[in-house]
Amino acid sequence: MSVRDYNQEHRDTADKKYFYDFDAILRRYMMQTFEPFLVPGKSLELGCYKGDFTEILAERLPDLTVVEASDELIEHTRQRVRKDVTFVHSTFETLEPADRYDSVFLVHTLEHLDNPIEVLSAINGWLSERGRLFLAVPNANAASRQIAVKMGLISHNAAVTESEAVHGHRCTYALDTLERDAKAAGLRVVQRGGVIFKPLANFQFDKALADGTISDAYVEGCYQLGMVYPDLCASVYLICEKG
């Protein structure tokens, strides 16, 4: 297996953005979904990208550690959060945390890992006895993705597109395969669902919001509809406890 360049993987390509305004909206709704299940105490975020979710976590969690394999992303994110947030430059596979954590967040990161079950198994050991893992991934069965398949833009729902591969994606999960890997790692699933019913691609959401075609109320409606149709959402999630 070739050595990965984690700094290169996060950068936009010439013809394709990786992070859209919709992604930031999605993360806010994701936190709204997770909040009732948070466990007070030590918190760990695995993978921060450019800090949108880290910033949300730092507003709510007084004891936060962030682990990230890209030193560029650490420096970018460090500027966005409190000075007492701890950053660790490491891959998850080589991490040996001294603490056990009450809340662990692995958000839109599992799909980037070469050995996802191995990492999930390690996280099982990093949880405190009352700890919870908050696990979320982009959804292979999102309505917008299924439309793209019918249009011939993507070969099948769970395909890894060329752009996704450039940015380090190794697989595309749906709710069933996500739960399969969590259970294989010994975790106990206590909650599952989807976040934001997704009829449009990310760039279409951004354009429609910018020109007023859709409103914040429309996005809120998509969030509420996602509770009814989790399998058609932008992201799917699990909340897990120690197995």
C-alpha cells in the first residue's frame, strides 16, 4: 500500500470543490441530532478537516482533544477554536491515547480509512464505561446520489467516484454496511438514523440557497423529513456504546 499524503487529500482539485456551504449546514444539524445523547466528560474528535465541526464541538464540550493526520488541517483548525483544545498529530491506526473518553466523534471520516473495522475496534477500547461513539458518514443511498445513478453520472449507489477517490475516500457506506462494520468491531448500536433528506447535490444546494430558490425553512423541512426517511438522507449515523 502506498504512503498517503493527508495534506494533499484535503485540497480542492482544479475542477471540483470538496467542502460546500451545504456541508457546514449539515454539520450543524448533525450536532443538533447528537446533542440529546452527549455524555459529559472527556471528548475526542477523530479527524477535523478545516474545523467546522470542531468549532461546534468546542462551543459545547469543555474538555476536547482532536486527532488529525494532516498537520495543515490542524493548524487551520487551531485558529478557529479555544486555546485549551488539545490537538494530536497522528493517524488513528498509530494513536495510543492515555485517557478513556466519554464522547468520541468520527464524522465523515470512516469512509477515508484503509482499515475501518480495525479503527472502530480501537475506539471501542478508548471509550469509558459510559462512553458513546458518534459515527456519521455520507450516505450511498441519498436521494441525490440515486438520481445521479439514474442519470448515468455514477455507476451504482455505493461507488467511489473519481473525485471522492482523489480526496481519500475508500468506500461509500449505507446504513446497513455502516452498522455491519460497527458490530464487527464489537460496538453496540443504541441509535441510528439519517440527517437531512437530500434531493439535491451539494453544489445545487449551495446555488439554490445563494439565489433564493430555496430558503433556510426549506432546509429545515429537509431535516425534519430526514427523520421519516433516513435512508434517503445526506448522511447516516450511528450512536454506539462499548460492546
